[in-house]
Amino acid sequence: MNGFIDNTYWIAVAHLPKWHTERINRFIVQVVHENQIAWSDFFGLDKKEWRNIFAFTDNELADIESAKRDLPRLAFIAEQLQNEGFQIIPVNSPGYPAVLKENLKMKGSPPVLYIKGRKGLLQDDAVAVVGSRSAGKTALDFTDRVARKSVKESKVVVSGFAKGVDRQALDSAIAAHGKSIIVLPQGILTFQSGFKKYYEPIVNGDLLVLSTFFPNAGWDVGLAMARNAYIYGLAGEIYVAETDSKGGTWEGAMDGLRRHRTVYVRIPEPGEKNANRKLIDLGAVPVSMDGVVMNLGGESSMELFEQTRSHDVKDPEAGYDNAASDYEKKIIEFLKHGAFTSKEIRLALKIDWDARKLTAFLRKNPNVKAMPGKPVKFTRNDFVAGSLF
């Protein structure tokens, strides 16, 4: 099959209207992994077959039918992308960055990536330096130092291409002859001026441009906010140069802490008006102007971080103390390995519960979720399908 034809289907699936990311990814798992159906074959099915095999709701069926009718238009976009040297990396591709799946899981991993540049940069260790668009000189100086330090350590610098800290991180990395990734807040086909400006580093393999949004989407505040999660997701290390107590930088840092990630924050100078110290108080690790971890007195900053991050994030097995049923423990442990029907669970674990009792337990347990389809399968809330995530 021609590449742009296959990509046509991926564009249709990745941007199903009103479908959130996790629902799209579970849809992909259903079709590609569980039923091993090619997208060309899937879109060749009729409405009745879709309903019988996948148990879609009426609204979902309408959305998929709409996407099917839109395939001719999407084929032109896919062909344009191919002719102009762009690549599409689906979530099931070996070239999809493992760090993105690890950090964002099924709930947040974008179904496709649109890129231009050396794809291998997605597999390298990466650092994100984030902060305000209106950051002060001290924050920009910090950004420059951390970006250059990252280049010396052969790490890729991830940038959101916004004014202020983002642009400083990118410019510093390029000036130091390092590698960078730009994560766009728009569709990749609308970044033509940027491709002209950064033509040389892209051609030389030093810069990759990436988008997760519909190829023709223009810049939008909502897309800019959504893009922040992908900057954090691609990076193994996160440095906050300057943040307010709200906005994209703050939300991204807090999300990182909730995910038990280490977030480094520049220690603010006396008199600075920002929320850096507040973020440190909540568990981020304080660093110097050179990005070196600092001790603020008493316990080490890393000890404070470890203590803070142990709270607020619910462990999937929380609540299963020594008095809990052995069966319940075994079921939760077993569901780490995938999605299973009640019958499969009973047979695998040799449980003497009847089907009604087991199903009731699975449906009521907050750490278990039911997968769409017939028969219903159950898995853990934190399960990520092995073949795709």
C-alpha cells in the first residue's frame, strides 16, 4: 500500500471529532492489536459489522461514518505531506518515542506525530527548559546555561517555540551546535515560515519539527496549552526557569509532579515575583543558575521531593491491606498483564467465585475499568497495552 494511503487512514483515526486521546488510543488497540485488522479493511466494513465487532455507540458510529466519508479529502492532505517531505509516525510505529508513551501513557500519548527532520532525535535523551513568555533576564540567562549544559551532555533540547524561555532554549541549543526538537502549537503545514528560517539545522539533522494536531490547524490558544503536555512528555528532564501560579508552565510542572516525575526549578532571587518557590514547596527540586541541585537547609532537596511526591497520587493497589481478600489481590495483580473477560480471569486464577460476584467486584473496584466491546473485558486503570504502549 502507498504510504500516503495508509497515512490517510491514520489522519482520519487520529482526529476523530469529539473523541478524547485515550478513547482514540483504545480504539486503535481494539482494531490493530486485539483484532489485528488493517485500517483499509476496517473502513471497508459496514455499520452493522462495526457495531457487532466493536460495540460502538450510535454517536461513535456516526463519527466513524463521517471520517469514512472524509477520506478522499484527507488523502489529498496525506499526499501533500508525503510530497513535501513530512513523515507521519503512528503510535504503533517502532519510531514512536518510547519516552512519550512512558510519560503520558495511553491517556495522553498522541495517536500520531507529524514530523520534519531527523526522526532519530526522538529516541535521544531530551531536556525541556520551560517558563513564561515574558520571563525576565535572570530566567533567560538560566535557560541559556541549562540549554548549553544539555548540549555538552549530548542531550536534545525540547522547545515549544513560544516567545521567552522556549525560544531562548532553542536559540541557545542551536548556537551551541546542539540538537533540538520544536513542538508546535499548530498543524505542521502551517509552519512554512519556520521551515524557511530553520532550513539549515533541519537539513543537517540538528533540528526536528513536530506537531500532534491536524496538519492544516492554525495557531490556537487551546492547542498551545495542549502542546505543553507533549513538551514535558518528550523530555527526560524538566527545568522550570520561571512560572506563575497558573498557566501552561505551572500546570505542566504540577502534572509532572503528580506523575512522580522529577521537576527542577530555578531558585528565585530575592524580590522576584514568580511562583518558583511555591513550586519548590510543593515538591519540585531547587537548582542553581547552572542547573545544579541545591540544598535549601535542613533536609536535602531530593529528600523533600521524595516525601512530597509520595502523596496525592493514588497507588493502583492502595486500599488492599493485609485484611483484603487474597482473591482481590490476585485479580488486581493479574490485570497488570492486560484485558480479560470474567471467564478468563476465573480460569487463570482458579477462583471459586461465581460469574456474578466476580463481575460485580470488577465493575465496582475503582482501580479496574471495563473495556468497550463484546464480551466485556476488564483491566487495570493504569494498564497500557504492551504491543502499542
